[in-house]
Amino acid sequence: MTDTEWQKSSFSGNVENCVEVRKADRLVELRESDEGHLIIRTAPANFAAFLQAAKAGEFDHHA
């Protein structure tokens, strides 16, 4: 991943509205493609922990 190249999930297919991610300096940036001016920035370790938690189902809704 380059410092300026936004990437979207391969699960998005041809859908235009998706979450995009890129590396910027020493941070990871996330944005919603249809709201490109709103960017969330975090440390790579925090982003990795978030991804691991999501994959483990920690954010799944349990009724």
C-alpha cells in the first residue's frame, strides 16, 4: 500500500459506496468513499487490533 493510494475491500465488488483504507505517513486512514472528506486516522497497531477483533466476531450483534 502506498502513502496516497486508497484501497477498498475486495468484498465491495463494483459497489461505489464502501470503506477505503490507506497508509499515510505513520498512520492508517479510513474513509467512506461517498464521504471522502471525512477521514479517520489511527496508529497501525490500533487498526490491526480492530481488524483482529472484527474477524473474531467481537462486534457482532447478539440479541
